[in-house]
Amino acid sequence: GAVVSQHPSWVICKSGTSVKIECRSLDFQATTMFWYRQFPKQSLMLMATSNEGSKATYEQGVEKDKFLINHASLTLSTLTVTSAHPEDSSFYICSAEIREGTSYNEQFFGPGTRLTVL
Amino acid sequence: GNSVTQMEGPVTLSEEAFLTINCTYTATGYPSLFWYVQYPGEGLQLLLKATKADDKGSNKGFEATYRKETTSFHLEKGSVQVSDSAVYFCALLSGGYNKLIFGAGTRLAVHP
């Protein structure tokens, strides 16, 4: 159980185009999903927290107009990289949260999406 | 603020060697602590966790003990295998916030 999928697993696009990445919780409902960015050989940096039915909360320094997040249902969140540029090339990872009472929330991670912008 | 510090890698070991990857944290309150593993080309997988002081998390031969007095959560394995080669991330989840804070990651390479 607790499987999170991402689609696509990799994408190559031209500079200036927009790319949408989907994150789905396959066997559970996730009220909260998270989007991370990982640069080569570096840790994950949280970009934004996405709550179902409400606007995403972005971390400091993350451009909300560039990285559009939509969490339309309890099993789907999307990240759209608008007007992508080569510096947006990265590994994007989502996670979905399972709440266990009020003391502990476990996140389950998707396999990631490798974005390359030419 | 909350933070996690891991030992720098890469760590290179021979098969069946003992592994320790150090992790210390700074946090307010009583965070939950995690070790995640990332195999080449894959996303993160939860390896083990501990939610309160003195808890020991264990999985696949790996262990880590939540030490509040030293604010540490060191990862250990008695005998590593080539298949353990991966990047290991220490992380904390603060009780008041639902955000995971990750360490920088430690790359482990195990040779036959």
C-alpha cells in the first residue's frame, strides 16, 4: 500500500515551453502533497506544500507564477513548470502525506520526474 | 530553525564491512526522525523511522536510535552488501509543522 506515482518519469522540452508533471496517490487519499526539487548530488529542497482544494503554500524563493501547483482531488496534484528554461532542469519529486492521528505524519514519495530543458 | 547535519560522503566500503553514517539534528520540540534511501535513478524510500526518544528504528539490517541527549540518529549496519550502494538521507519532521527537513545526503558505495 501507500504507493505514489509520477508521470512522466522523464521529459525533454524546448526552452520557453511549459511542462506538466502529475503526482498521484494510487491506493490512499492524500489531503496534502509536497513538491521537491533535487539538484545532482544534492538534497531535496521543498518547493511547495499542496493542500486539496486550496492554494499551494510556496517556500521562500520559489516563484509561484513559474511553478504552478494544482491539487484538484485527494489523489492528484500537478506541477506545471511554465516557460521552462535550462536552469529549471532538475529532478522533481512529489510526496503524499498519510496522517496517523495528530502526532505523526508519514510521507510517501513518488519515483521522481527528470526534466531536461534544452 | 530546524536542521539536519549528515556526515559528508562518499563513503566507500568493502562488502561485509560495518557501516555508520552520522546524523545530528537541531529542532524545537520533539521531532520524528527518519532515514530515507535513494537507489540510482529512483525516488526516495523510507528505510526506518523513530518517533520518540530512545526509540530504535530498524529495517533490512539497518538500525538507528533516537538519542535526544546528543540530538543524534546515526545509521548503522553490521555487514553491508553491494546492493546497499545508494544515497542515504537523514530527515526530521517537526511536530508542529508537516515539513520534512532533509540532510544533504550521504552516498554509500560498497565494493565486492
